[in-house]
Amino acid sequence: MAIPVLRSLTLKQAIHAVLAAFVIGLTITAAEFAWTASRERATALAQMADAVALVDGPAATAAWLIDAELAGQVLQGMVRANAAWAEIRLGDGTLLARRERAAGPATLPVRAATALLFIDRPVVAHDLTTPPSGYKAAGVSRIGTLIVGIDTGRAASGFLAYVSAALVAGTLRNLLIGLAMAAVFHRLLTRPLLQIGRAVARIDPEKPYGQPLAVPRGHADDELGFVIARFNHTLTLLEREHDELRRLATRCPLTGLANRALLLDRLDHAIELANRAREPDSGRLAVLYVDLDRFKRINDSLGHSVGDLLLCRVAERLGASVRRCDTVGRLGGDEFLVVLERVADRDEAAMVAQRLLDGLSSLREVGEHRVHLTASIGIAVHPQQGNGQETVETPDSTGLMRMADSAMQAAKTAGGDRFVFYTRDMTDRAETRLRLESGLREAVAARAFELVYQPKIEAAGGRLTGFEALIRWRHEGAAISPADFIPVAEDTGLIIEIGRWVLEEACRTATRWALDHGPVPVAVNVSARQLADPGFARLVEQVLQRHGTPPHLLELEITETVIMKDVRHHLPTLNRLRALGVRIAIDDFGTGYSSLAYLRQLPVDVLKIDRSFVNDLPHAPDIASTVIALAQRLLLSTVAEGVETAEQRHWLAEAGCDCLQGFLISRPLAAEAAEAMVMTAFARNEALPLTA
């Protein structure tokens, strides 16, 4: 890009150099003029004093003799000798004679110069004191005065002539000096800068690195050389930073594997190659979504440093299990993605997946710790194989990853340590889950739930003993089963808010019933996340206080699996709840792996027999009778769930079961219907009296 002449640095510095030369030159010239003016004034006065000294004798004689004619001749000579005027005065001040030169009109410059040189109109006054020889003088000291006026016009004209010549010479000198300075600056500064600018303009902006600037000749050790050296050093640093940023932008900083951005780019390229392949059998693409099983437990128990080291070891195993043309990347956390290009069929993808599983399972030690590692792998193949024909669906990289993710979730649901191929129904289930999760979040925010209450009765007498509060939710006009949305709430953490709402509603209802009719316990289910929350016991205490609910009217039902998963961790929370006076029941008892030693330590009040054992009654009573006998030996109450036939009810009553719950007794009731049942029971004295 050419720079306009009027904006060029050369012209600017030439103008500034000339101006600087003129300013400096004019300053010097002004000082010279001042000195010259002072010198001209002194010279004119000195010359006139010398002329006066020459006519001292004749002027004194004329004054002594009072000879006006002689005095006029003397004065006329002085006027001709460049005096503007001259006069002789006697000792008493009487004018003896005076002569003046006729003055012509003065120009403005002459008048200005005169005012500058002779602002005070100087004169030379000389005392005439010595009488002529031959004359006797007795006591005479001063006989008169010779006064001469300086011809300022002539002196000013001479000064102006000098000034004019000096100004012309000074102007030429200043101009030449300014141009010489501009030429020097151009050679030493402007031209090298122009060369540097042209060199910078030739640098490729896409690849600026590896193109250092050359130092202009003669500037290796001056400021320009320093600037270029720093510029080249900065280019080197930028190249290093760019390489590092490029690595960080495309690589996982922990494992060094490809990150999500690079994986998507590689996957897009692989999909394009697979779509263009003439022989699908040799151009298939397989995406393996790898998720480590129970990695969070390892990370939490051994620490994040061990977890990070384990991820690095996993990355090494995955990279060693595939070809160099394949891509292994980390999506985040413990999730990895493997892109296999040019696989023949599903069998080849399955072989690679099994090789990955074997490689990970053989990883036994991380640092000083022994681990047992497994993984769940979802596989999506493109183009897909089905019924001997290719599918017409052409997913993008994100869609293919989502398919592999759905298959991985299926593998994890099946227990992990396996691989599963993607099928269409997995996507349908995933989309359904996403819609369910979105609706559930909206429902939590709007409190769009309701509680229903299923009664529990005394097995022997049939009197009402309490209710179990069950949550219900309608989404998009349809009732959603708790079996469908509760697992989603557990996975997303929404169960904490939902559980708090259920607890609040149940306590509010129990308090109202107790005040209006009589005390009836209400049972509430507690999730694993709620029980693991360190503040759960405090929450229960606050809710009881807020609603004024007697603690014995609240019963918390916790599944056997949840309690036994980490008994030592849950025991302090259970003890604190029991200290509040809240009743605790183990739900679905018999379906887990309870330890009798732990069961004796747990602050439990009730064992609930799972409906799967009640369904077998009265034909297979072994487990149900064992649970009842165990509860009796431990002084615990028993509640049988899912009682649906009269035979089951009769057998449970005969076996010593305390309470019954199920469709035979009543289906879950709305709050109004449940309250009506409470009111009827107390009116007929059919509710089991309780004491705090």
C-alpha cells in the first residue's frame, strides 16, 4: 500500500527539520541583530565624539571671542561631518550659533530602525573650557558648550542595509541546514523504516512465523536494530504460544488425546470419506463411546490425583488398542470416543471393542493402588447394516456421537463391562427421557405434583394404622408413572427438591388430620440422594417444627438396598432421625443383601415385606414367614405390601403380620378421600390409637 506524498514521513520530517532550522537560525539572528544594534549606536556616538574633539579648539575660540560667524563655520563643518545638528552655547546658556541639516522624508523601516537604535535621541555635549593660546584667562573654567545631535537616519539606514543582507543570507543558510537535516534523517530513519514496513507487508498473515525481519545495513547496534530484534523475538514467542494454543484447542490437557473439537472435525472427515466410498464394506465408519464404570467411586475414594493418573493410563491403553489411522479422544470426565475408519463390518468393530474392554480390565495398578476397572462401550456404525441393505439416514458427527452415547447408556444399564450396538429404539428412549427431564424441571419449578395416600390397616382387626404418601405427576395431559420419572429425578438431582416438597406436604397433611380428627401416621419414601445429604436430618427437624407435626406421625421409608449400600455412612443420619422421634421403616425388605449384624444396629421400627413375596402367598410362604419371624425376634413391626387377595390377607393375619397395604385394602386416594377415611375411622373408633 503506497503512502500519499503529503502524508509521507519524509515530507513531514523535512518540514519539521526546516522549521527547526529556521527557528534556531532566527533566534541566533535576532541575538546578532540586538548585538549589532548596540554596536551601531556605540559606534555612531564614538565617531561623533571624535569629530567633536577635532573642533574643540576652533569652537572654544569662537565661544571665547563670542564670534558668531566663526562659530557658524565650525558648526557647519560638524553638520557636513554627519551631524544632524550642532550648536554652541556660552557659559551662561546663551545660544551663540546653531546649524542643522535639512532632513528628507524617512521611510517606515528607517523610522522603525531609528526607534530601535536611538529611542532616547542621543547627543554629544562637549564642554569648551580651554581658552586659545595667547589669551590670558583669569579663573575661567568653562567658556561654553558644544552640543551635537547624532544623525540617526543615516545610522538606521546603515543598520537596515546590514539587516537585509543578514536576513537573506540567514534564510538561505537555514533552508540549506533544514534540507541537510531532512536528508540525514531520511537516510538514517525514514528509509530503514520504509524497508521494515515493506518487509512486514510481505509477511504471510496465515503463517507469520519463520519469516524474521532483516536488519537494515548499518543499524545492527542501534535502536532500529533493537526494535527489529525484539520484533523477531516476539514472532518466535507468538509461534510458541500459537502452537501451545493450537494444542490446547485440540487436545485434552491431561491425557494429550484429541478433545471434543478435534474429534468432531475428524469425525466429519471420516463421515465424508465413508459417504464417498464406492465399496461400503471397506468404507464403513464405527464410533465407540467408552465410559468407565464406577470411576466416580475410585476418584472419591483414592483422590483426584489418582483419578487423573488412572485417566492417563486409560488413554494409553485405548491408544495402544487401535490402529494409527484411528482417532482416540476424551470428551470429558471419564468418557472417551474412538473413531474407527475403514472397518469391514460390525464384527470388526466388535473385535476392537472387546480388545478395548480387555485392555482396560487388565489395568490392575495405578500408582501404589490396586484397582478393578471395567467400561461400558456403545457402538454406532455408519452406514448401518440392516436386512442386507444400507439405511438412508445420514447422520452428522454430533448425531453419530449421540447414537453411540445411547448405546453406551444401554450397556451401562445392563450392568457395564460390555459393549452394545446402537439401535433406533435407543434414540427414541433417549428423546423420551430428554422430554421427560425437561418437563420434570418445569414441574419442580411450578410444584406441579400431587400426593395420594394409600392406607395401611391392622392385619388382625382391620383398623386404620396410617397412610403411605405417594407422589403423582401429570405431564402433557398424561399420568406419568413414578417408576418412569423418579429414576430421572434421581439421576438429575431433582429428587432433592421433590423429596423436600413431599416431606412438607405430608407433614402439613398429618398435622391437619391430627388437629381435625386424630393422630394418623403418614409414611414418606426417602431416596438414596436424600439420605446421603448431610443436612437431611436437619431438614426433617425444621419441617416438623415449621408445621408443628408430632415426630411419631412421620414415618420415613428407606429401601433395603439404599441403607445397606453404605451402612456406616448412613447410620449417624438414621440415629439422629430416630432421636427426633421419627419412625423408620425398611422398604422392599428381602430383595437386597441385608446383614443381620447391621440390622440389629440400625434404628429401625418397621420391616415392609416386598410385594414380590406377598404375590407368592399362600403357595410359597417361606420368605414371608421368615421375615415376619425375624421382625418378631427383633421386636419390629411388619407391613405387607401389595396385598390383593383375601387368601393373602388371611395368611398374613394368621402368620402374625402386623399391618397390610395393597389394592385389596384400598388404592391410593386423593387427599380429600383419604381425609374422609380418617374421619370415618375415628368416628367409628376404627383408627389405631397412638401415643407419642
